[in-house]
Amino acid sequence: MSVRFPLATSTWDDAEYQALQNVIESDRFSMGPQVARFEEEFSKAFGSRYAIMVNSGSSANLLMVAALFFSSNPDIKLERGDEIIVPAVSWSTSYFPLCQYGLKVKFVDVSLETLNFDLGALSRAISDKTRAIMAVNLLGNPNDFSAIGDLIEGRNIVLLEDNCESMGATFEGRQAGTFGLMGSFSSFFSHHISTMEGGVVVTDDEELHHIMLALRAHGWTRNLPKFNKVTGEKSDDPFEESFKFVLPGYNLRPLEMSGALGIEQLKKLPALIEGRRKNGALFQEKIADHPLFLIQQEIGQSSWFGFSLILRPDTLLSRKDIVRQLDEAGFECRPIVAGNFAKNDVLKYFDFEIFETLDNADYADQNGLFIGNHHYPIPDAFDVLSRIR
């Protein structure tokens, strides 16, 4: 089977290759000035006070969860055993840091229309035990943050965002990924910008920023500013501060090449998102009334990571039938992210609860798939898709 319509394609041109060459010629490959510049430009682009680049979106999720365990602010500090609410459909590393830090994970169903939180179920799931919510913006689609804000207003609940699939999405004119106390982004090859591997956490909280600077690199003080919210004041002696460890950190640092690539990719991001949105508009026009498929309903302005296709309940075809037809037509396709994650054997390692039922997550898991989107026009893909029966 030849792939006529792949899941993802490169967005690089000579600018990215020259950026790589410049790093090679500099002979500085570990995290340095290119990463710092990318962080500064990323924070400006997304309207956040701080941005911290790491080596993947998965690491971004780990970093922002970990940071909450070392905050001095009792309103946001988490402890092992605290309850966090998550949607049942997302990627594995949305959940794994929660397990690794001993949080009680409460799985809540998604909406079959939007693939984000079922807001009714979320409302019922929030209790006096709830300390945090992880909102996942799935396949480019932002959550309804106005509704979520109303649900948690006046409660001591931390809102986090996994925005790894939805860079460039907006809700009420504001960038997805910036509604929570922290938000994560991914710049893996198949995502909206590509830095080989890479991820970012954004926040407006200075202490969390400083905590993440230490956690990202071994838990040492070397990358902290002289006056900081972790140690207070650093010594002016770089030798004294070179191996001073204050937090149980990791090595999540990105390469200079990734930072340099990110700088060039950010310049292209508005056009990349515009191209994806034009495809999204045409997809909705061509497929909205398809006799076989339900498609994702847009909240705010999606950045259209990909296009979900869920079999209508009254169709006589199976997903295997559809996958076979898509394969024959040249489409590369995948399940909807990780489907209903609560079905996985790995949950034997979790402290978790399934709230009510996960009927929609189960249905999407068994009857859903997605195909790729791109920054360039793909009208042929929608013409072919519209003829599948």
C-alpha cells in the first residue's frame, strides 16, 4: 500500500537546515543560547510570562506535574494521594506522571462530539477531594475553558493543560495552553511545529518557573537566576554553584539544535496554523453530512492536528472495514490517540477511579480513528474520503 495521504509531513526548508548547520559550526550542542532565545520568543508568541523548553511533550507533562510538589504555595502544592480529574481519552504520558507522583487519578468520560471533557460528567465528578484537573485539548480542539472556569470558580482546584496536540488553537481569542496554571506543548515531528524532539511548559508563576529550571537539569542551582524562589540568593562563585543540588530533578534538557529549529519554526507557525484551518474548514464542509462518520465539533478555533472519524451508531460497517478502505485509498490512519486509556493493563500500577461510566470513550475507542492534516491544501483527500461508503 502506497501512502498517498500520510499522517504527517515535514515543515522544514532551507532555514531549518541552515539553523542546524549554524549550531554544528558553533560546536555547542547542549542546552544554551539558542534554547534560551526560543523560550523567550515562545513565551511572547503565546502570551505567557515564562516558557521552559524540554526534550519532549511527555517531559513537559512530567515537569509541570513535578513542579507542583515543590511549590511553597499551599493553594497549588500537591501531595501524594490528592485527587486529579482527567479525561479518559488522551495519550499515555498525559497520565503517567500523575501515577509516578502518587496522585489519585479520576477518569471522566469525554464528549463524543468534541472528544474533550463531557462537561456534565466533569461537573458531577468534581468533589471536595478534587485538588487538580488535567484538561487535554485533543487533536487541536481546545476545551470550553469558560465552562470549566465556572465549574472550579471559588474552589481550591489547580487547572493544568495538556496542549501537546493543539498548539495554535484559541478559545475566546486566547491561546490554548495558557488557561491553566501551567500548560504543556509538543514539537515532535508530527505536531504543529517540529524541533526533532521537543516540548515546552508555559506558566505565569515565577516560583514554578524557577522550580522547573532546577528540575529540568538534575535539580541543581546552576540554571537559576541569582535571586530566585528556590534558594533565595545564589553565590557569585560559579564553582560553588556548579554541583549544588536542591531538588530531586531529572535531565530533561533539549539540544541546542532543537532550540535553533524552534526559532525558525515559530516564524512559520501563523502560516502553518492558517493552512491547517483552511483544511479544517473544507473537511467540515465535505464530511459533516457523511453517512458513515461523525466528525469532531470545533470549540473555539481548533488548530486541527488531525481529523477524527467516528462511525455513526446506525452504520452496518465495522472499523476494520473502514480501515481497509482507507488503506486501499492511500490513507495512513491511527486510533483516536490512545483511545479509552482506562482499558489498559498499565492501570494496575495506578491509584485510580472510574467516575460513573466511560461510554463515549469506549465508543470512540472501538469505532473511531483519525487521519492526518497538513499545512498545505489537501482537497483530494476530502474528495476521496467523501466517496467512502
